[in-house]
Amino acid sequence: MVAARAGLSDIPASVLVDPSAATIGERRSGGSVGRRRPSASSLKTELYGTVLFVQPPVSAYSLRRADAVLEATLDVLAEVGFARLTVDMIATRAHASKATIYRRWATKTELVRAAAALVEVETIPAEVDADAAEALRAVLESLRSMTVGRLGRLVTALTTAAVDDPDIRATVHEELVVPLHRGTAAALDELRDAGVVDAHADTALAAQALIALTVDRAVATGTAATPAELEALLAAWVLPVLAPAATGRRTKGPTAGPG
């Protein structure tokens, strides 16, 4: 699913104060006693001839409009991709003016990066009470869910845009790639600690492999793995490597040698 991690309405208005201004306490004592911050609701305050300019608080309406623009950006991005995306499209979808958008985001890239930060990766389950097949199937299905529907289209659009745009690439790496790899490895760690997967499994490497088999495959081919394909991957590749008594064990059989 796609959701706001921390809504814009949770961000406090910033206060811009002249750092060279002395507080009343400093003027009286000649030393620093800590700055007295002006109220965020005041627009300017005169203090011993120094004018302190304070940014007025951002209205709840403005924050809601910003959220609407970001959600519209994600909707249009999922529909048409980054190359065809225009600020005109976003303004129409969000019922906002282009001037309003450009006041907050100077370029299309800045807008897409801000919107990408609102995309949340799926939570990868760790079904510690299940057997290896059930637990690893749940991990694969969770990864596959990031390749279908609106979220899948967003992941594809952002990953494609990241190829040619280093700024978007940095955002995709920070907001999507790293959390997904960490979440997958953490789930595999829990399964390993619970004895569901092999005690010697390299969970970081396994996470990379599972993501490559599902998410990276979908981005490269444009199609998500089918449930039947997931079962084939599970049986042929995942279980032989990660199931208990599989990793690092030799196949039973006669000892090679003379005699």
C-alpha cells in the first residue's frame, strides 16, 4: 500500500530568526543566557533596534493542499510514468494551480522526489510458527505484492526514472531499496532464529536474491510473477537453499574413492 509516513500536517512551521540578535538577558548581563524564541504566531518583533523576522505558521489548509498535490503526483506517475508526467497533469488532478505547485517545488524532479518519500514498502512477514515452505512462500508473496496494482506501477515508474536521474536514484535508494532489503533480511533473520530456515543461512544475501526473483524481475520484464511461477521458484530455488538441513550440507551418498 501507499501511505504517508508522516503527514505534512505533522511538520512544525519553521522559525527564521536573526542569529546575531541579542536577547534581553544578554543585553543586561553582557553574557549568553540562552535565546528567548519569539512566538511563532508573530510576524515581526523589534528588540533593541533589531528586527526579528518570523515565518508565519503554515495553515492546515496549505498543508492539506500540499498533501493533495503529492498524492496526485503519485497517481499520475503510476498512470503515465516519469517521462510523460507533466506539472499540468498534476495541477489538474490536484485541482491546484501551477503557481501553487512551483512555489513549493521548483522542478518536476523535486516534486516526484517529495512524492516518492511517501511511498511505503510492504511489511515482510516472518511467520515463525509456520514450516519453511509456508514461511518463505509468505515472504515471496509479500515481495510480489510490490509488483502489482498501483504500488507496482509506482515502483516500476520510479525505478525507470532513477536510471537517468541521479537525484531520483538517490531518493529511490533511500526510500525504497534500502527499507525493502532491510525489511526482507530482518524477516529472514527472525525465521532463522526461530529455526524455520537454516541456521547457517546468509540472510542478507538471501534477501537480495528473493528481491531479484520478484521485484527486480517485474521491473525488468514489465510483468509480475504469477502464483504458479512463485511456487516453481519456491520449490526449485528457495527451499533447497534456505530450508533447514539444506544450507551447507552434503548430499548423502557413498564416499568417493577406491574400494
